[in-house]
Amino acid sequence: MKAHTWKPSAMKALVLGLGFAAGIHQAGAATTLNVFTAGDDNMVAYVNDFLAPRFEAMHPDVTVRALGTGTGDAGSQAIYETLSAQRNQQNWGIDVAVVHQRMAGQMVEEGLLRRYTDDLDTAALATGENTRNALGVNVEGYVMPMFQSQIALAYNPALLAEPPQSYAELAKWVEEHPKAFGYNGITGGMAGVGFVFGWMYAFTDMADTLQNGPWDDEAPARWNDALEGLRAFNDNVTLTPGNAGTMDAMNRGEISMGPVWMDMYYTWKADGRLNPDFRLLLPEPGMPGQPMYYTIPERAEHAELAAAFISLATSPEVQAAGIVGEFNWFPGIDAEHVRGELSDAQWETLYADVDPETLATRGFSMPQTDYFRAILEAYEAQVSR
Amino acid sequence: MFPAMTAVVLLYALPLVRSLASAFHGDDGLTVAHVVRAFTLYGRDVAFSIGVSLGALVLIAIASIAIAGYLTLGATRWAVRVLRWLYRWPLFIPFVVAGQLSRSFLSTNGMMNTVLIETGLLSAQSAQSFLDWRGLILTFAWKQIPFVTLLLAGAMAAVEPSHSEAARNLGAGRLRALFHIVLPQAAPTLWVGLILSLVAMLSVLSVPMMLIAGNPTMMTSMMAHRITYYGDYGVANALGLFSYALTAVTAWVYLRLTLARETQR
């Protein structure tokens, strides 16, 4: 993705304000480690309530401060804006940045992130493709996955005993059951965007190229059939306002199936905000997911402490007790290293609906950055108009 | 004078100029590509934004005239007192909360339909979701009616009471006194309230994000979409141009009304 030289001043003022707000905290402690995190409020709560006490016990002169920058890619965008606005300063106001995959690639390309995992003791525990490749950008050495986020289809067994198991079956099923499937299009959050990407993986012959590149100028011309199919599909579905809107509509019984982020789904279930009878499935050929990454900005003031913080956060004990134990999210490091720290019941709960083999074969990455943009634009031009 | 000017220039004029420049600046210098792209992809959303705003304004005008009129001319004292206490509540509720309220109230199986079905006024089969342009108009109106009513009721209270009393003595009903005596004198304030409401509605992001699924939707949603998913400030600012154009027209009307009032004094 290209860098944009023109940016609204209001946005810069906002992000500088965020940096300033973090800077204020530094006055009260010997050392303050500023952790900026994209994502929901629970990400901030996780850093403040779970990671910070453990890290501060190991480093008594350090105070960990977490600041949330907002949900979805917009949260990562805000972190990017913050760092970009401080580009010419000696020290940047962020020590650890937790960002989505797409923005991590862009920040590596623009030299905003520090290479740090070469000396990290937990780096060897995360060997997945996403530790090296972020939507076509080589990020090896710059990122450690915090957790793996996966999009899947949630369904209500009370309304739907035998759910369609593939995109092809789903496309037929909605014709017989109009409006029973709901998703949030591409303007209401990444669950809907991911569903569209999964559709393109299923109905074009380019699944591998879309994920790994290389970019081909002629490629969008080959998507007509898939997009026309999606347009017809949309006639028979309920469009929901946002990721939460899909789950709200399921709760109210207005739709019986829809795409969700598995981590959000589990969080809602644990909070009692979602019907406990709902189930998940990962349809063929698969759906995309993405990790959240721990990164260290190139000019972080406390880079060594930041690495120590990430080392703690990606240790098997913390990944098991925090990421899986607290949230039922998929661990960022390889599952085999976390298995020994979990009870059988925890393991089974985590993989109750989608087992590790299914996750490995049907869990795709998001499209490479150029295709990411091109698919969304093609959708806007051909499907939603 | 100087600090005030500096603040206005730095906080308002400069961002506006940069935003306008961004709308016409591409990789190869000056371009209208962003504007063309914005209009091609989001022309329907621009029209939708105008339609929803106008619809909401009509509703706001009707409701605020009714409430302010009753507050000014109502004869039942306790009813006036209760209404005066009740109508201001939405003023203190943020747009985002109003959006969430509407979402659970207006959906297919939401509170509104549930109550209608339970009371036998609606069959379950014919229940439909209002989470579309109708929900948007209702939410905007619900949120802005108290604001306009507050202004309008103040203006109506300032109208010399002897005017409406004279009309009533000559046999005019309350409605006639409202529309022929009180409202014409308070009309400039009503216009100001509606114009400020239009600007507020055009700038709200949370409500369309929470209520509207897919397209068309309000321009603010599409601006956020361009920035969030594409990092594309060019098209986002080109969409902003349409907002500026709409608000510029209303600002011109606002200034004319204000000047007209000053001249009358």
C-alpha cells in the first residue's frame, strides 16, 4: 500500500493527543512502558489486568500503561498515524504496539517497526506462516503473534439442524431459505469483509494467488462470475449493521447463520451475551483469519523492556492462562506449546466446534494487500451498487 | 483578537484547506480523479444523505412546532409542566447511545414490533425491520427535536403575549394563533435550529454505522470506510467536499437570516 503524504490535520492532532496522553503517565513512575493496542476494550483490559501485574512484579520500577486505539483496522490505522506523525522525533511515544496484520506489513515497509525477534527467547515457539508473511509483506523478525483470530460461521441449531458445510452449499441454501443468512457486507466490520474474501477463495481459481501474490493487473477481470454470484447471493441474505449486528440478529432469532470472529463469539458467550446453544463451523474451502501482532516501534524509548514484555506475553504459561484461559482465543504461538499448560476440558472447549485439523486446512490468511484492496473495490463497483 | 484568530486559523481554516487540497491532489499532482471516483462509487450515498437529512428536518420541524406551540399556548398547566420536563431528555443522550437504542427498538424482533405484536396491533408475520432510512430519520429526529424545540420555545416565549391574546379575544383558535401570530415571529429561530440540526446530522458517524447495513448509507460512513480499509484520504476528502457544499449553502442561509434579524432590530 502506498504512503499518503496528505493527511487531515485533525487526525494528526488526535493521534498526537493520544501520544501526549500516554506521555502524561510517564511523570508518575520511574519508567512507564506504553502499550498501544488496537482492538476491543478487552484488549486494554487484558494488558492492564492480566499482563501488567505480572510484568510489574518482575520489574518493580516499571509501570505498564495500556491505551486502546479502537476496534478493527481503524485501531491499527490510529497507531500507524501516531507513529507516522512522530516520524521525525528522537523517541516515539509507544513502546509496544499491538496491531492487525495489514498495518503491520505497511509499517515494516515504511521503516516504522524495529526488528526484535532474533533475540527473543519465545520466537522459536511461533513458527506459523504468519510470523514471516503479513499479507504478502515479509515481516520476519518484526512481529510476534498475540493470538490467532479466525472468522467462522456461527449458526443456531434450534433453527438450523443441518447447516451448509461449504460456500457452494451455502449459496444454494440461501435460495431456499431467503434472509436466514446474515452478514455485514464490507462496510460494517471485518467479519463481513472476511466472508467476502472466503467467497472469492471459493469461487475464483485464484485462492492461492489472492493470499500470496504476486499482483496481476488482469486478475480483477477474472472475478466477474464470482462477483455476479455474490450479487445474486446478497439478494437472498439479510445485511446486518456490523460484526456485533450479526450476533445481535442471531440472538433475536432474525437470522439463523452468519459470519463471526471466533474470539468475539467466545467472548460474548463467556459474558452471557450470546445464546449458549449457538455453534460454529468453518465451511469449505475455508475462511480467512489473522493474528494480532506484538510489535516494537523503531524508535521506542524502552525497546529492551518492550521485548521483555513481549517475551512474557508470548510465553506458553501466559498464552495458556491469558489468551486461552481468560478469553478462549486461539494462542498466537504454536498450539502444541500451549497444550501442556491446559486442562483437557480447556483444550476441548477451545476446539469443540472447529478442531485443530480443520483449522489448519480451512484457516486461510487474508488476501495480499493489493488484492485486499482490489476485491473490496470490485465489490463496491459490482455487488453493492 | 490575535489568539482567537490564530486558534480559528489553526484549528478550523488550515484543516479545511488541507482537506480540500487532499481532495484534488494525487500521485501526479493536481487531479479530479478523487472527486470523479467519489461520485461514481458513492453518488447514491450522497443523494441518500440529502434525502435522509431533509426527511428528518421535516419531522423535526413538525414535532418542534407542536411541542413549542403547546408549551407557549397550552392551557392545561400540569400537562405543560410535564411536557417541559420530558422533552429535553434526549438532549443529554449522545448520538451513539441513541443509535444503540434505535437498533434494539426498531429491528424486526425489536421492542417496537414486540409491543405491537403483543398488543395485537401487528401480526408476527408482517413485522419488519426499520433499520434503514426510516430508522435513520426517526433516530436523527428523536435526537434533534429537543434541541430545536428548546430554541423555538424560547423564541415563542419572547413573542409579545398581547399579540396572541388579542387574536384569541377576536375569536382565533389556539392553532390559528400559533400558525398566524406566534410562529411567523419565531420562524427565523426555527430555521436556525433546523440548519444547525442539518449540520449535526451530516457529521454523525455512529448512528449510520450502527443502523445501516450495506449501501446506500450516509456519507460519513463511506468516508470512514475509505480511510479504514484503503487508507484513502483523497476519496474520503472528495466526499467531504459534498458535505462542505451542503453545509456552505445552509451557512449562507443562516448568515442571511441572522443579518435579516439584526437589521430588524
